[in-house]
Amino acid sequence: MPSSPIDVLARHLEHVALTDPLTDLLDLPALPEVLDTVPDPRSRRGRRYRLGPLLALSLLAVLGGATSLAKITRVIAGYDPHLRARAGLPGTAKLAASTLGRLLSRLDGDAFDTATCGYLASLAACGPPSDRTPLIGLAVDGKTLRGSRTPDTTVHLLAATRHDTQTVVAQRQVEAHSNEIPAFTPLLPGLDLTHTVITADALHTQHEHARHIIAADGHYLFLSSRATSPPCTADSRPCPGAKRSSTTAPTRPDTAAARSAA
């Protein structure tokens, strides 16, 4: 028996503390509606089913443990017909693994990431009110996608993940034969960086990255286990956003750059 999609989503929503569960959740769009915003690569004459429900049910199947196209279609077929109909997929729909595979291979990965990450960010923002606005930690890091190796390259993704909920709120694919540095700035424009501290490793200890974060009213903390650039001191070029002081900044190699709230 496939895992219940309700149970799957419940495990991923354990961190969400809603002040008014019914009202807050009703204010959010349904997942199929969110995924309907992803550009459909199929021709209009070849669209038998809506894209949003197909992607939503496929996503639930993967969250439930499906690891192949055949398993995804079997899990979807095992769902209650009324559940599939409520999601927007006819209860009598019969999906072929090869057809689903062709659709997914032609999908705009960045558009899919934008839709799903925006939805997860909306869920993570549902929290109890507070008199004091806390700082939110956002870790930016890249990973090679498991199972993506080809004779020519692999798929490498750069993601922004909340420290407290481990929710991925932004993600994009790193260009082949490049690295994470050019992908850092394009990853952040859709995010509200107010009261947010961006953390990243040594690779992103770049002045341009720091300037971009500060311009968006955010803060940064870039850590390194080695010296990647000359230390920021009162006698040298200051770190972006830092105030000049007569005191020399720490020159320990484990700290490349840091900025606290002004």
C-alpha cells in the first residue's frame, strides 16, 4: 500500500505552528494550483491532464518513497479515485511511466523550484505572532544531484535552506562547466532578506555577494577554514557593510567575513 499523502505532508509540516490553522491554511493556494504556474512544455493539443495535478501527485509519490517512474505511476494509481479527482486528476486516469518521464524531462527545472520553494516558504512563514522580530538563518549551499551523472556532466543545485525548519525556500541549477559563485546572486532576488542572516562557506566569500545581501537589507556570515582573501582591517579595504573602526578586525583564518544587524 502506498503511503498516505496526508501522512507524508503532515511529517513535513511538524515545524509549522499556526495561530489559526483553518484560516491560515485556507489562505494558501492548493499545491496543484501552485504547480499549475510552471510552464507546460506540452503542445495544447496533447494535454490530456492538467500539469499541476500531475506534478503534485508525482511529488507526493516521491515523498512517500517512490524512487522510479514506474513506482510513481503505481503509487498514483493506488490513490483513492476521489482523492485524485479532488487534486484535479480524473479518477479513471491511467498514466504511463514513459509518458510521465518525457514530461518531467522537458520541464523547466528553475520554474519548478521557484513554485515549490515559494509554497514551502509560505508554509514556513505561518507562525505565532511575536513582539520581537527574530533573525532568520538562511544557509546557502550546493550539492550534486544524486543519480544525475552522465558521460558529460552532473546536475549541481544551489539551494537556500532555513536553519530552523530545514525548508528549501529557493533553488536553482548551476550551469554546466561553471561553479556556485555566478549562481549565488540570481538565487536570492525572490526572497525577502529583511531580518535574515545568510550563511555560506568559503567559496562565497565574495565582496559582490556581500554587497547584494546588504542592498536587500539582509545580513551575512561567511565562514571559512582557510584564508581565502586578505583580512578586512581598519588599514585595508573594509568588508562591505562594515563600519570603519580604529580597532583591527580579527585576522583568524576561520572567519572570512561577518556582518551583524546595524
